[in-house]
Amino acid sequence: MAEIKVTVTDTQTKCLEYAAYSVQTWCDNAIHNRAAVAQEEIIAKLVAHCNANNIAIATGVDAQITQAYTLKVVDTAKNISDAIEFKE
């Protein structure tokens, strides 16, 4: 499991404390919710790809996300961005 570290200034911490009961909980929720949205998008793309190409869909969310990357249905945002910059 990946651990993600975020560094903020003292002023940013004070601002976040104003906006949220628990800064850590707010950060956790933001990251988990964004991951859930991405998961839905990836699985939708995988299902469409597999149906269009008569490919069996892997069983379980973890396997489906892996399959989407393996089949190159999706790629990381960094890879996509780097490829666009390279073409320019």
C-alpha cells in the first residue's frame, strides 16, 4: 500500500484547520473519493473495450484495474502528459 506525504506551510495548516474539523480526515477523504471516481472511469473504459473486442473481463476491481493498464485501455496521467509534451 502506498503512503502519500503532503507538506503544507504553517499558514496553510491554519487555513485547513479553519475549513475542516480534521485536516487529516479531509485529506484522506479527498484522496479516497478521487480514487473512487477514477476507478469508476477506468472500469467503464475497460468494460467498453472488452465488450467491443470480445475480451473476457477480469474478476474483481483490483484485477480489472490491472487489466485496463495491461491492455493499454488507460495510462497514467504522467505518461499521457509526457507524450503530449514530447510531440510538441
